[in-house]
Amino acid sequence: MSKNVLIMEGDGIGPEIIAEARKVLEAVNEKDGLGLNFVEGMLGGRAYDAYGHPYPEETREKARAADAILFGSVGGPQWDGKTERHLRPEAGLLDIRADLDLFANLRPAITFKQLADASPLKPELVAGLDILIVRELTGGIYFGGPRGIRTLENGERQGYNTDVYSESEIRRIGKVAFDSAQKRGKRVCSVDKANVMEVSVLWREVMEEVAKDYPDVELSHMYVDNAAMQLVVNPKQFDVIVTGNLFGDILSDEASMLTGSIGMLPSASLNEGSQGFYEPSHGSAPDIAGQGIANPLATIMSAAMLLRYSLAAGDSADSVEAAVSNVLDQGLRTGDIMSAGMTKVSTSEMGDAVVKAL
Amino acid sequence: MSKNVLIMEGDGIGPEIIAEARKVLEAVNEKDGLGLNFVEGMLGGRAYDAYGHPYPEETREKARAADAILFGSVGGPQWDGKTERHLRPEAGLLDIRADLDLFANLRPAITFKQLADASPLKPELVAGLDILIVRELTGGIYFGGPRGIRTLENGERQGYNTDVYSESEIRRIGKVAFDSAQKRGKRVCSVDKANVMEVSVLWREVMEEVAKDYPDVELSHMYVDNAAMQLVVNPKQFDVIVTGNLFGDILSDEASMLTGSIGMLPSASLNEGSQGFYEPSHGSAPDIAGQGIANPLATIMSAAMLLRYSLAAGDSADSVEAAVSNVLDQGLRTGDIMSAGMTKVSTSEMGDAVVKAL
Ligand SMILES: CC(C)[C@H](C(=O)O)[C@@H](O)C(=O)O
Ligand SMILES: CC(C)[C@H](C(=O)O)[C@@H](O)C(=O)O
């Protein structure tokens, strides 16, 4: 039974890093006889240029039919302020999240042992770091209404957005976090701002309810300001962090940066089925696009997550991750993770090395 | 003409640290003939215990009459879940901010040269760090409505809050940031989430307008997720950061922690007059309360800000700050900032040393 994998390059360094991840997926497809069928589509700024929409109808149809989606990255200065708000490249990303109900965003923040020195934190704070951030991705202030800019009676304008979560939305992301924790360190830290926001009060209550079904997992709560501090001062205290869309956006970026391995970190966005959207945690890096120097490993690691979560090909995923570790052990480094004594390679040389190591 | 300074201990380590800051204020009052008149009041958990409200009427009257307020810290486990939401210790803090219209929260994130090694970041990233975070403190999602928890037609509950800013609210905090930047590095970075939130779109627009009146100050914009990363990876790129209430809460805590000097960092909350509310950036630390080991220097530095911003006593403020630097040079350290070769002192020994150095 063949599986459809939709591959979309996106903007900036997207085409370069996707090319390498595709090489790896094709190699593992052949090696392990996975029967993958690759389809191509467009999302983001270049999709807007080609179709007039960052999530064109054609992409929507392919996305709905796909078992899994591998994506590069979105956005660049050439689209800034050029289009209506709902046609910006980023809007395409928000559209596909909503359209496929990709409510569970899993972002590992892991320090690769070969790269611990690259962290801005002191090495002892990050060596062996392994956090999983579970971010709610289709609710909260990202999608809540009413929203907009209105004119008040006194003539001045006022901007407003609504942060909103229902019990069922909180429960389903809570379950994802507890299920994940059960397979890891068995601790969930739920992050909110319940000392100020009512939506957080409900969040906290529902997390407590979900926890009852997982007696082997320990639940703690932390305010978001404290979480932002604790990530810096003692990141290893965390196992799984679960939080809403906006806090997850902020904390997952902070956490990924302090590993020193941002060029290495994948992400998965899942719905209630096995369908998933996989992309690197880093952005589209327009400043280095087209130069062949971007690090393709985060995208390759995203392909590994795709194999594991959407195609039930855990062994193939393991072999991709082992191949990545192998090339790091060989001392191969793209510019972003280069250090003394290592061998500097290009984007495609890195991809080729991973294929060879498979 | 005498000036009224309202002093409130608050909860946790509040009484201990306030006692030392008061010693210092009294000494400088005498030395410089400032004519300060000290008044006492209660705010927070112990105010609730004594008056049934965390911001009692008596405190409100004293606060309105004061030229400046020095505060310790708020909250502790003994009040958790014990009272209605609007009577929690933290609610008292939110009440006084609203009542006195303390819209401008200034939080310096500075690395003391004597303490650069205490940072979780690599020393070269934080040596000489000097950021000023200007956080809007009386608007945004903290005070916006509608808010609450409602039951939907399908029977499930839904929590909701409203993030809201009007042009005039954005403009007045923007001016504070630009005025501050003019006296410093002449760069303002405005942090928002304009790629997702309409309230941020208006925020960004108004900041651009304010910038026109400050041709000597450079304005840049950054998304909050990126700001959380940039603070970790390259904090010295920032001079003044201006942002809304919620993002300011998160980023100022993150920034203060990465200096390694959290026990040293003051804060000021100002209204449109010269009235101000001054408190340390750290919390009430209930775990070490009553042991005489808390670091009083952040509160003493807050007293220095009080002298400078609300009492126009800049020279006195300078002398307090010089005295603090002097005791650090002497090698005196409370437990939180202790390192090899230094002399460990108690809360009151530290306060006495600052008075002596004055
Ligand atoms: C591009 C932007 C809309 C997006 C978000 O805020 O969710 C990005 O920051 C992310 O985290 O995937
Ligand atoms: C105690 C709490 C309500 C408060 C806030 O969120 O503003 C605190 O975190 C602060 O930053 O002063």
C-alpha cells in the first residue's frame, strides 16, 4: 500500500534544505521498501507569486490527500507589506494548520552531544538536554475572535485580539503531552498565566483533570514568566512542557536557541489522525538563501519524525537519526555549527553524507 | 518641602529586604538633607490577612498621597487557592498599578561587572550587558475585557481574555521608551507579534509615528518569539526594548535571569506625573523568607531609582549606587551571588555595609 508524501519547498533556504531531505527520504524509501509516493506542492510566498494565494486550492487538495507533508520554510523580505494581511506567506502556514486541524505541535529541544559547545549557555547547563515542547497550534489568540482594529467614539483607533480555549481543545493537547511523557521522563510541566488570565485558569483545571488518567506521570504548573527564566537558568529540570499557542511560540523558540543546535531541530504538527506536517524549527533565513550553505539537518530530522509519526516506520526513522549522528561524529559541519578542527561542508555535501551513512 | 515616601514590606522576604533599603534611605536622607517623611502601609497577602483586601482602602489613601512608594514583594503558598480571585495577593499589585495609573514599567537588565560569572550564559555574551526594558503595565490582556469563563451551547466551558491597546496607550509608553533611549544608546526595539495579532499591527504603526519625533533614535521591530531567542543568543544587540504588558512580563524576566544578577535588579513603575512605585525585579522567595539570607541589593537599587525618578535626587541616587558597587568590590556577597574567595554576609550585614559605604 503506497503512502503519499507531499513535499513543499517554501521560501528562502527552503528549496536547498528540502532537496537534501528528499534525497534522504528517497534513499530510505528504497533501502527499506516503504512504498512512498512523492507529490510536490507550493505553500507561502512563492505560492502567492504563482497562484495569488499562499495556500492555493491545488495545494489544499494535495495536502488533504497526503499521508504526511514535509515543508521547508516560509517568508522573506520581498513579500513584506506587499500584500493584504490574509495573503502574506505566513498566512499560508496558519491556513494549512487550521485546514488540516494540526493542533499538536511537537518541538524537541535537544542538545546534540557533538554540539554542546555551540550553546550560548554554559556547557554544564545544556549537556544532555532533552525537552519536548508540546504547543497547541490551532487555537488561542492566533485564531480567536473577535479581533481587529476599530475606531472608538473619541476617534482613536484600538487594536484587539481574543485569547480563547475550550475544555475539549485543552484536553486533547493535554493528552498528547501526557502520552508523550509516558514514553519519556514521565513529567509534564503545564505553562500558563493563571495569576492573570481566566483562559489560563481553565487551562490549569483541565490539565489537572487529564492528569488523573495518567497516574504514572507527574504534573506541575508554572507561570510563563517563570518558565522563560527557568529555561535559561536550569533547562534540564524539564521533561515535557505543554502550553498554548502563543506561549508555545515564545518558549519553544527560546528553548531551541539555548540548545545551540537550532540548525538541527525538527518539528511535527499533528492532527487527531496520523496525518502530520513536518518542518525544521528554524526559519527561512533569506539572508543566506541560494548560497548552498544552509544546514539541511533539521529538515532531515523532520523527515525522520515524519517516518516515525505518520508512516509508522520507526526503524527507518531510527536509521536516519543514526546517519545524522554519524556524519556529526565524522566531524562534518555546515557553517552555522562549524567549530575548530571540524570539516566545513555545503548543504548538498551534508545531504550526500547522510545518504552515504544510511 | 517634605516628601512622602510610602514603604510597604509585602510578603515572603519583603520585610527583611525592605528593612535594609529603609536603612539606606534614612541614611541618605540625613546625609543629603532630602526632607523625606516615611509612611508605612500594607499590600498583598499580609494586607489581606489584616484588612480582608490585598489593596486596602487605607493603603489606597496613603498611596495616592505619596510622592513615591517602595515595595518589597508579593505572594506566597499560604494564600494559594484560599481566597476569591480578586482577593489574591497578586491582585493587590494589579490594583495599585491600575489605581495609580502606573503605565510605565522600567526594568533594567544589567550585568554587574563583579558578577558576570554568575550568569548562565557564557561570560563574553553578558559582560557589560545593559538593557532597559520598558513594559506597558496598565493595559493589554492584563486588564482587557471581555474576560471570564463561560459555558457554551454544547455544555463545555470556554475561557477567554482580550488583548487590547488604543493608540494613546501605545503612544505614551512609546514616548517613555524613546525618551529613555535618548539618554542612553539611542536605539529602541519594539517587540510585538504583528504577523499574527491585529493589536500588534496597531502597536507597530503607532511606534513608527512616535519615532518621527525622535530623529536621533533608531527604531527597529522584532517578533516576540525572535526576541526571546535573540536575548539568549546575543543580548548585547539591545539598548531599549519596548513592549506590551504580557510580552514585557515574559521578556523582562528572561532578560533579568540571564544577567546572572537577578538579586541586584530594581524596577520602577511610573505614571504621567513623577509618582512612582519601586520594587525589586525578583519575587517574594517564600522558601527563604525569615532566614536573614535574602539579597537586599535589588531593593536598595530600587530605592536609588526612587530617589532619581520621583524625588529628583539624582546625586543621592548616584551615591547609593556607588555604595552598592563599593560593597561588591569589597567582596561582600549574600548566598545567591556567593562565589569562591568572597565573603558571605547576611541580609542585614549587607544593608549595614551599604550604609557604611555611603
Ligand atoms: C510564522 C509565524 C506565524 C509562526 C507562528 O507564530 O506560529 C512561526 O513563528 C512558528 O512558530 O511556526
Ligand atoms: C505577580 C504578577 C501578577 C506580576 C505580573 O505578571 O505582572 C509579576 O509577574 C510581575 O512581573 O510584576
